[in-house]
Amino acid sequence: MPTSRKYLNGFPLLIMLSIRGRGNKVTAFEIENDIEDTTGKRPASGSVYSALGRLAFQRQAVQCIEEIEGKETYVYSLTDAGLQLVAETLQVIEDLKVIKPEEDRGPRVSGAARRRRRCRSKDKPKGN
């Protein structure tokens, strides 16, 4: 697997999954509702529009104006490149599920425990 490939994470992934899950023609309001239903927190409207703008700039999504219930409304869709990126990201996530659970890799030592261990060894008197 190439290491230079970009994958989605966090907020852009939630937005693109929302668009894909709703059939590729979604309003920002519907995206906000999907994210709230998934995470339990409603994103700020500005953050959704900002992320959609970045996705459009990267040619992962497109914005169109459609008439919905007699009103012109912005509707967002994923491009073929955007759909491919979502599929690749989901495949990487699926591949990560194959990794052995932590119990099989031995005990986990927290960063704080490692620091305490290092401090104790530094504090020992020299020459003993």
C-alpha cells in the first residue's frame, strides 16, 4: 500500500459519507442532520459550508443549484474522484480491522508510566 496516498479522516469523511449515503444529492442542512445523528453533536453551519468548499476545490464534490419545493437550493454531490476516495478510505479502515487486538500484542504501557520509569532511573544516586 503506497504511503503517500491521501485518505479522508474526521469531518470531511463524515460529510462525504453523508452525501454518498443519501444518494449523492444532498443539502448542507441534511448533512448537518446526518452528522448530528451520527455523533450526537450538531456542527456549526459555517464549518459544513467551509468543508464543502474545500472538497469542491479538491474536486471531490460539486455544488449545483436545484429547485426543491419551489425554492432554489444548493445541492452537493460527490465527483467520481470523491466516490473513489471514500471507497479507498473505507477499504483502509476495513483493513485495519484485521490488526490483532491489543491483548495479543502484550501489555500496554502509557506515556505517563514510561516517563515515571525514566524519572526514577535518573533520580537514582550514581555510584550505587
